[in-house]
Amino acid sequence: MSSCPFLAMQDRLRLTGRPKPLPLAQSAKTFLQLLQKEKGAPHPTPQRLRKVSGKIKKTGTYSLTLPELRYGCRLAWRNSVRCIGRFFWTKLDVLDARRATTEEGIYEACLHHLRHATHQGAIRSTVTVFAPADSKGHGPRIWNYQLSRYAGYRNRKKQVLGDPAEADFTDLCLHLGWRPPKKRTAFDLLPIVISLPGKKPRLFPPPKKETLEVSIRHPDSSCLDSLHLRWVALPVVSNMRLEIGGISFPAAPFSGWYMETEIGARNFADENRYNLLPEVARRLRLDTSRTSTLWKDRALVELNRAVLDSFTKVGVRMIDHHSASASHLRFENEESKKGRQVNGRWDWLIPPLSGSLSRLWNRTYDPTEYSPNFLPQKRPY
């Protein structure tokens, strides 16, 4: 790899800001040429390059070999501008489920992903790749935002029991025939919805047996116990599109491990999510009469302490936001040694708690996205 960051960037396919997709043959060539320059990558031979070119001319597409798929997935993680945990990109486990052609097969592969990645709490970074999209861009879809998430039940007063972020999807699941528990709670796992091109979506049971959950308690008191807080141990994002060498995989759930602020400072604390800060402050007997008492800040710190301590006590892998920032700096240093520029989204890399204490606070990043990558896609509902 070139020692010049600018020259190194030319070997990647730019995704952000381009007016239209590049021809498949050009995207495939760019990806295979990148593999030739990457230390540790499966280096394609001249015969492989000719074979891919001929396959595209003859059929309009081509297939990635398993080694190409594995390394492409790892590059997609390395290129993910929103991820603070990229130091571990070479350790990603890649599960090839491209031969799963039925909704049942896809569902079983999703359950296998949960079991494999959870690993009794010793979380393993994992991606499961399903069949690619066809020439019209249609392929298998997993409709869930994550494989394991909690329902948000709307009542007649437009209030939500559970996670408001999942209220629309919960309504959809109910419309498709899901029968939630008779006694609904704020932490009921949602079913998994899967569709194949040209077919109606299929509803599958919530992955209860495969989903490890962690009860959240405060380390110093029982003040949170009666809230019965809990959260899933493994975040498996399932609504993004994986792009490698011009091949699009609209179903490619991927997971790492949580940073505690994702749960404590966002899922639990955001006003449009569980909005727990007022209740936590009340239980901690904080003065909430005015914002200048900084009761929100104090409650937020204690809530994040509770999340970190609870995961640690049951042996579920998690990282705190200070350690995560330090690991990203290590990633940047390693990439710099290899002559590669690290792109990023500053607003995603700075943690939502004590942001100015992050060692990334004073850094700037180019947010341009390059292929391979995990990309947003229009939701199917």
C-alpha cells in the first residue's frame, strides 16, 4: 500500500456524493485491484480478473468467492464512518448465508447469528451475508432495525409503552398478525419480519431463546430495582445494505458489542426513547426544580454507571466511552502507518456523554464514504 494517504484513497470506490452508481465491471475491477494492494487480503490472480470480467459481460453479474466476501466485509467495517470500534476490523467473523433461499432459512440463519455472536457474553463481532440483490436491486430483506429490539405499544392517548422508536414497526407487526404477551411490558421482544422479492413479508417469532438480556441495577443502591430495567446484550443492526465490489447485499445483519452510552445515554435517556432521566433523578433525590442544578447530568452519569456495572457483573462484553475513544485513536495510528486516511463522522464518533473529554474532540474528519461499506437503505414499509 502506498505511503501517501491521498494515493491510497484512489484505490477505493467513492460512495458519498456521486451522481449515479458506477458500472458493475468498474466497481468489481476497483475492488479486486484493492485486494491486490492489501496485505493479508486474498490476492486475485490475472485469471480471476479475466473470469470476473467475462462473467459480467455474459450474465450481467458475478459472485464473490468466500475469501473475497470475508475480506470485503472487514473492509466495509474499516470504512464505516459512523463506527468508533473499528480498531478490531480484522477480527470480524463472516457467516456466509448466501444459499439461504427461503424465509425460514433466513430466519434460522438470523438465530444462528445471535447464538454465534453472543457467545455466552464473550461477544464476537459478526456479520451474516444473505443473497445479493438482482439486476433490479431486489433481494431478501430483514425489516427489523435490529434482530433483538423491544416493542413500542401505542395507546389511544398516543402514549407508548416500551420503545417509542419501535412504535411504527410494532404497529406493522400487529397488522401482520403478531400476538404480543397478554401482559404487555416495556421490554417485550419484537418478532422478526423477512421478505423475498415479489413476496409478502413473513412474520417469525421473537428470538427469545437466542437473545441474552442484562438486568440493569445501580451499583450502590436498590434505587432502580423496581423499574425492572433490562437491555439486550447484543446489538445486531439488520436494516443496512452491504456493498462490496458493486454487489449489493440488502440483508446483511452485523453486530459488535455495546458502548455503554448507546444504552444509558441514548436508549434509556433520550426524551423520544425511554426518557428515564426524570424518574432516575427522583429516585436519586436530586433537585429537579431548575436545570442549573445539573440534575440531568448527574442522573445521566449514574444511569450509565448502572449499565456498565450490570454488564460487567454478568460477564457480558461492553466498552466504556473513554476506552472506545482511545481504541479509535489506536485505529487511526495503525491506519496512518499503512498510509491510509481514516474517514469519519465526527457527530457519531464523539460519545453522547462527556464529549469534550473524548480524545477525539479536537480532531476533524472527512465524512466521505468509500466501498466496501455498510450503507443506509430505504425501509420496506
